[in-house]
Amino acid sequence: MCGIAGGVGNRAPKSDELSRQLDSIHHRGPDETGRFLSDGIALGIRRLAIIDVGTGQQPVSNESQTIHLVFNGEIYNFKSLRDDLSSKGHHFRSNGDSEVLVHLYEEYGIEFIQKLSGMFAIAIWDSRDRSLTVIRDRMGKKPLWYAHQSDGTFIFGSEVKAIKAAGVSTTLRKEAISEVMQFGYVNAPRSAYNEINQLPPASYGIWREGKLGIKKYWSPDFETVNEISYEDALTETKKLIRDAVERRLISERPIGSFLSGGFDSTVVTAYMTQLVPGKVKTFSIGFDDPRYDESAYARAVAKHLGTEHIEEKLTPDPALLLQQLSSTLDQPFADSSIIPTFMLSKFARQEVVVALGGDGGDEVFGGYDRYLAAPVMQQWNSLLKVAAPLSAGLTSAGVINNRKIKRILSQVQSHPTLAARYLSILSLGQAPELKQLIGHDFHSMAASAEFISHFGLAGARDDLSRMIRSDFQWYLPGDLLVKADLATMANSLEVRAPLLDHDVVEWATRLPSEYKIKGRETKHILKDIARSLVPSELIDRPKMGFAIPRADWLRTGLRTMTYDLLTDTTAQGRGWFIPSEVEKILADHKSGQDRDSLIWPMLMLELWARTWLDN
């Protein structure tokens, strides 16, 4: 795992600019620095050495020095690919995955991507036609940002800060305010700046003579269904997940596992204990508040699996934590679960350099309650329309303050389509309240329209497939994988996600929907796998999620900081929010009505602005 940066064109980074780019992402790779500079091209890397620690330096090149490459990530099948290339006459100077990539490109051209199993962001300079090719992995685990400037110059980096470090001037993209307030993030291909974009997942871009073309090279199949018995599907799913875990065990540095005690991390950890000689190190954190503490469940699973379990109960200073995160979050990001993810990563990094996690299990195998609830609620649409005024009255009066019940009540309203309802479920704030809160110049419904348009595209066989496909397009790459990458790499820790292995994904998208949701049980087939690995009483419990006592923090340790940041002249001068509405929301929250789903994204936007936009 690493951080990469560079550029090509008339104003490609010079030596000092490339150094500034790499310094800005030092945390992603504290072990080594590598650089390639030539006329009109710069490639750089900060390396976190994990595979081929001794001789795996980058950039790498082919024998004739006509192709140069840097990449961030891991290629899990590099050994078999290397054997194939050696049989074709290619010679290697190192023993890792980086050099395999440059020879694959030399042998197969851009089609080499189809041979890769792994997570990656790759940049390849081909001096034969003076082209730069950038590639991002199928699911979007590894980020790649870029600025394609008016004179054709192309600047890229693993984080936005690396592009700004090259001297790229930026201006706020106004629509980003509404996107963060609604979704909590800015999704690819956009950023919060007009001048910077993300390469979308499963895409590659080719720059040549100042022009950039981007193409998608992979997409999962949501239309086809495998006609297979449940017993056979269960057997094959077990094999695919176990194989995915095994592929991700390759490392020359210490490796462990995140363990929450939930189904996903339990499955990954259980297979890991079968495959690793000796005891697996597992890590979990907990809070004093039992509503947000899964540590006892993790401890019970760890005891059964015989892991070396390391846990920590945390009493964090939330204001200090947000200050630390502000330097990491160079894009506005309002998923508060990044805080425990960051803390867990920091804790685990004291023992290991690589950790396996259960990311993706809910999206791949249908684990969210919303997959069950949304279609049912839409079937009762006409009745919900009648009940909507009562629901709104109960919520606004503060009579109901249970978070789950309030979430359900927010959906007691009519929606014209399942797409509109699903958008509403995923939104931090509902459309009417966002329109009332966000300043006129910054209010936009463009992302909502794009979401609904994508949801309705052909190629999904049923409602569950449409919802999962939507999450693959939005929530997974825009939120969960961004969170995982930033929180872990800020602590120089590599996290690997077996449940997002593309073989697992391609298999799971074609499983019959009733194997994922059976009756009222979501993620049915994965839960059955978990029950075959540990006693069911250890894991059959309500889903908790990786959360923090956010509403409480905003009334206690963060209250003064939040009020000051959101109501001072600097914040009001931006025009992002209507001051009277901000004051009202803050007062409602202080009085006991949970309004944190609006306050938190406002706070994260303002912290981002003061750290990155104003500077």
C-alpha cells in the first residue's frame, strides 16, 4: 500500500513540486520515496513496504526503460501472472507485484487489467507514444484524483492534497454543499472543487497530447440469475470467500484482523484462523456507552476462535479527534463512523501493518434493513401518504426520540417511485428541510436527479438488485471505501476486504435474491456461513453498526465548538446556510430533539473549509 502522485504535460511537476506532492501523503507510505522525472512527466510514490520489502522499490520499468509505473495497492495473484510472463521471455529484477504490472502492460496492453485480482490505483508512462494511463480497481478501494488543466496538463494523486501541493488552484464547486448535506460525501467523478475530479471505480483514463479519455472496463452483472440449489450456492460461496481470504494473507509484515463480533468480520476472521499458522491477532474497540459498544461480542467470538484478541475501551476527546481528522479529510466527509474506524486503525497499527476487515458484506450479500423495508413501504405508499401528517407532527414535537423509530417515521410519507424512496432513506436530511436550510446559491437537486436516473437504468432483475446496484454506484465507493482508505492510511495501515473480492462480487450479484433475503432475515446466506463457523448464539443479535454517541457529543463535548463554528461571521459569510435555520436546529438539538443528522454535516463542512478551502 502506498500513495502515488505526479503529472504529465507542459506544466508537469518539477522536482520540488513532486517533492511537495509526496510530502503531503507521507502518511500513506512512510517507508520509502521513489521518483521518476523526465521531459514533461513526473511519477512519484510514498511506499508502505509490505510485499517484497527488500527489492520492491518503485517506480518500476521494463527492460528497455520505455515504460515506467507507480501503483498503490496489492495484486494478490501476481505470482501466477509472473510465471506466465517469465514463460513469455520477460525478465524480473524484483520479487513483488509492482514489476509484474509493467510487464503485463508491455505484453497485453490495456487489456492486462482484466487479469488482475487486487485493489489498485496505477499510473503508467509509456514513452513510446508519450501517453499516461491511470487505472482504478473494480470496486474503488484505492482512490485516484486528478486535475486536467486548460493547457492539457494532467496532475494526479492518491489524495486531493497531493494535487493542491502541485500548485493547482481550486475553487469551490457550489453543488458540493448540497451533496454533503444530503449524502454525507461527494461521489465520483466529482470533488468539492471545480478543478479536481476522481477517476471512477473500474475505469481507466489515457492522456495523450493534452487530451484525456476515460473508459469503464468492468461492471457486475445484476441481470443474470444463477439457477442453483441453496446447498450448492452455500458450498460455492464458502469456497469463494475462503479463497478470497487466503489471497489476502500474503504479507512480509505483521497481519491481523478487525473483529467487531458481527457476521462479516466473524466470517473473515474465522477463515483466517483456519489458514494462518499460529494465533491470529484480532482488534476491537469499545465505548463506555453500551449503545455503541460491541466489544463484548467481539471478545466472545475471539475466545471461540482462539485468537490473540486485543481490545481497548475508549473515552475520546471528541473536539481533539475532529481537529486530528480535519488534517486528514481534504474533502468534506460527514460519515461520523470514520471516527471509530480511525481510532481502531491507530490502535491496530501498534501491532500490525496489514488488517483484514469485513467491509462490503452488507452491500454484496444484502445485509441492510433498508433492502427489506423500502419495497414493503413502497407497496403501502397510499396508506403512508394518509399517515404522513401524524408522523411529521410526532417527530417535530419531539414526542419520539428513539433514533430507529424516528428513522422509520421519516419514511412515513408518499414517494412516487422506489428510487425516490430509496434516495430518501439514504439521505441525511430530507429535501424540504434541506431546501429551507441551504442558501439559495448553494442549493442543488442535481445529485438527487442523477441518483434516481441511475436507479432506474435497465439491467437489474428485481428491486433488491436495483438497490444493491445503487449502493455499488454511490454509498460503497463514495462513503464506505473512502472512510476505510482515509482512516487506515492516515495511520499507515493497510486494510484488505475479502468480501469485496471481484470473484465474490461477481458470484454474489447473480445469486437468487431469496438466498440473500429470506423472509425477514437479511444477508441470509452469509449468516448461514457464519453460523457454520461459530455458534449461532455468539452472533445472532440485532445489527449495531460502527457508530459513536454523536448526538450526545454535540450536546456536551462538542456543543460550544459546534455553536461557535456554525454561527460566527466566517461561517455566515459563506452563505451556505440560512443563519436563522442554523440557530433553530442547534436550539432544537440542545433541547433534546436529535438534529445531529443535519448538524454533523454542517460541522464537517465548516471544519473542512477552515482547514482546506480558506487556506
